[in-house]
Amino acid sequence: MIAWGELFLLRDRRRHTPENEEGRRTEPWNNRSNVHRLNMCSVSAELWHGKVFMKNMDFMTRRGFVAMAAGGLSLVVSGCAGSPAGSGSASGSAAVSDSDSEPVAVRVASLKGPTSIGLVPFMDKAGAGELENDYDFTITAAADEIVPLVVKGDLDIALVPANVASVLYNKTEGEVAVLDINTLGVLNVVTGDASITSFEDLAGRTVYLTGKGTTPEYVMNYLLNAAGLVDSVTLEFKSEATEVVSGLVADPTAVGVLPEPFKTAALAKNEALSSPVSLADVWAQYAGEDGSQLVTGVTVVRRTFAEEHPEVVVEFLREHAASAEAVVADPEAWAQGVVDAGIVEQAAVAAKAIPGCNIVCLSGTEMYDALSGYLEVLYDADSASVGGALPDEDFYLTDVEA
């Protein structure tokens, strides 16, 4: 184990080629799992392929000294903090002690919806100046607004759809890595037909949903095929989730697939509607043997930023895990905060929607297993959906602990 600030990230950025494509997925070197509660004292040096890259030994941890032996030998590690460019950035100076350390300006973007809900307590702490570094949070309406900012280096950390993370990895030639999964599956079957109690009961029905040519379609087709229903269910796509909601409210016997918080909104508008099936549960039934899960959102970091500021990555992961846990534990308490952040319009809707948003903070090998298996399904459906190739092993920062 190495001390808090000494995070040496894998720089082996091998790309997939026709010669190595068959070996695109291998088992991780270690098999620790970091979920929610993360050890804030250390960062494992057991990187992919068992290699430790010691090039950043001049970085200063925020604790300054690291115990090296029982006899009392101490190692002084010194270095400097960078000065990210862009709006809200702050200059860093050489750190030689705790008192001289400069906070790092961290630019974070997330999407309006479940991926941002788990950040609300984190954003409150940052706004109150209770953290070691300075965080500038931006919530956007679409991933298309975030992608170019990450590519240009105008963002340091971003919460994006899982497939978009893979696209960014390929687009930047490995300069983006994933820290954690922030949201699991949020798609649900909604209907007023009491005879539908399981996924298999969709046989012979027309299902209304959004996402033609995108991940919702690929997920539904995969699950229908796994359940042997691909030839007995008709998928009818709408351009907006609100169209599906309107159709279900008008005809409760219809069947739709809706994400949160649209599912909760539909149930609130018509008491005859219910949500008997979660596609996350169906995924676990048919595809979960290898640890794969239905993933909605992940958190990515620019590799250069992570290498220059390993202590910030640790702090972010620690605070993200605590924030997600707080929201899930007490939706009522944080519902107004979700509204204040501009994520959901009504606190009552937010409080009811949060339990179904599948907010998590999965890291380590559990993150690897869940995400890599999910991306393989998307790749098999349409390679372009993940950027043309599956990410290499260095995409998954499984050895970061907070």
C-alpha cells in the first residue's frame, strides 16, 4: 500500500487492434471491491499487470509525511499543484507543508437527472467551503454539451452516460478514465394492466419507449432476446418520454418503458398505473452471472488531471460516495436540495423518485465487472455506441481508494 497522495496511474494505453481484439476483456489483476464506504487512508499500488509507475514521486500529499517503517523512518514527499485553465480555475503553488498547500480548482459537470442527484450533498459542502479543494459544479441538459469540454480539457471530472465515457476514451485516445459508477439502471416497465407482473408477461404486447438507435433500444433488444421474447414484443418509439407518459395516462392498459423521474411523474398523474418491472432486475436475471449490471451513468476524469492531482481524485471519490449514500438514506431530507440544484422541479416528485434512481458509488472491481459487461452488450449491438471499440484495461481506475 502507498500513502494517500502517491497515486501512480497506469500509462499503458494500448489500443485494440484486429490482432488483440479477441483479448479485449481480461480479468482485473486484483479483486478488491470498493462500494460506498472507501478507505480514506491509502491508495493501492496494485495496478493493472502488476506494474507501478513511479514517475510522479515529486507530488506532495496533503498530509506531508508518510510513515515508512516501525523504527520511525519518515519519507518527505514534496511537489506542486497545477493551475487548470478555464473559468473558475485557481493557481496552485509549490507545496512544502500542510499550511503552504494551495487548494486545487476542480471543474465538474454532470447531467440534469439521476446522475446529478447523488452529488447534491457534495455540492452543498463545496459551496460552504468545507472541502480541501475548490469545486465548480455545472449541471447541463445533454451529454453533447459535456463531451467537447472534456475533449478540450475544459473540464476535469464529468458524470456522463456509460457509453459516452467509452466514446470519450476512444475519442481522446485514452486520456479519459472512469472513477466510479454513479447510477445503475433507471428504466422501468409502466402500465395499468394488472396482468403484467413480470418481464415475460410482455409477450404479445406493444411497448412504448424512447431511444430509437440508442442504448434503451439496445438494452431492450438484448433483454427480449435473452428472455426469448424478441419475436413476440413490438417496440414503438416516441421522441420524448413525456409522449410515453401522456399515452399511458390516456390509456392505462398500454405498456411503456420509462426512466426516472418520468416513471414517478406518470404514476403521480394516474393512480391506475404501476411499475411492476425494473429492467435493472431483468438484467441481473439474464446477464448478471459475471457481475455485469445495467449501468446508466459513470464518473470520468481526465487522466492528466488525475496524475497531477491524485489527492483531489481521492477527495472527490470519498465525497461522492458519502454524498450518494446520504441522498439514498434520506430522500425526504434532500428533495428540496435537488429542486434548488435545478434537477427536478418539485420536491415531492424528487422525494418519490430518488429511491428508484438507483444512485450508487461503485468503484474497484465491482465497477469494472458491472461496466465492462454492460459495454460489451452495447458493443455487440452497435460498436459506434461505445466509440468504435471497447476500452482497454486502463480505462478502469480500479485501484483508487478514498
